[in-house]
Amino acid sequence: MKQTRQSLWIRLKEKKNILFDMPNAPKKINRSWVPERKAFSRPVDFSWFYNQTKWRKFSKKYRQNNPVCVACEVQGIVSPAEVTDHVEGIENILKACRNPIDEKECQSLCHSCHNSKSGKESHRKKIKGG
Ligand SMILES: [Zn+2]
């Protein structure tokens, strides 16, 4: 059977109605303890800053001068510095119009300490709600 354009259109409309009118649609479960996901709630991306040659050179030099992870050092562990971290966070430094390429703003961290630091920071942001 040859289908006309119109019959196809009607079938499409019917299909749409079925999709919109789902009797078994998943109901929203109220789980107040689970924070609602917000679209684009990721922190601002500062890769534009970290990809700068100026920062890369500074960061490399900084880790050569400060080759030990400061957070591990406090616990009596000596770990090689792998990340040049901004003590107060790049976002806060830029907001305060301070120079992020400054030894005073930085500390050497290993990957594991840096990850746990950023993890804590984003967790704090979630609790505050932004
Ligand atoms: Zn460490």
C-alpha cells in the first residue's frame, strides 16, 4: 500500500500523542536528601588560563623550586609535586583581581592531594548551593 504524505503525517502525530501521553510514565520520586541535579552546574572552566604558555612555564619553574607536596609534607610524607595549585583557588584570585601567576598564590601538591582538595571544594559549593 502506497502511503500518502498526509497519512504519514497523521501517523506521526499519533505516535507523538502516544509519547506525550504515557500512562506508565516514570513518576517523580521525592527524595529530598538527594540534591537535585542542575544543568550546567559545573564550576567555571579555567582551562583557558591553565593552557597559557606563561602559566605552564611558571608552573614548571615553581615545582622545580618547590618539588615536594606541601599537604603530604604536613603529614610527614614526602611526595613529588605534580600540580601547581592555587591556595585560594583560581576563581577567587581572579575575582579579587590578583595575579594568579605569583608564587605567593601557589603551592605544590601531588595528584592525590590536589584531587582531594578540589573534591572538597566542589562539595562545599554543593552544600552552599552554588
Ligand atoms: Zn600530597
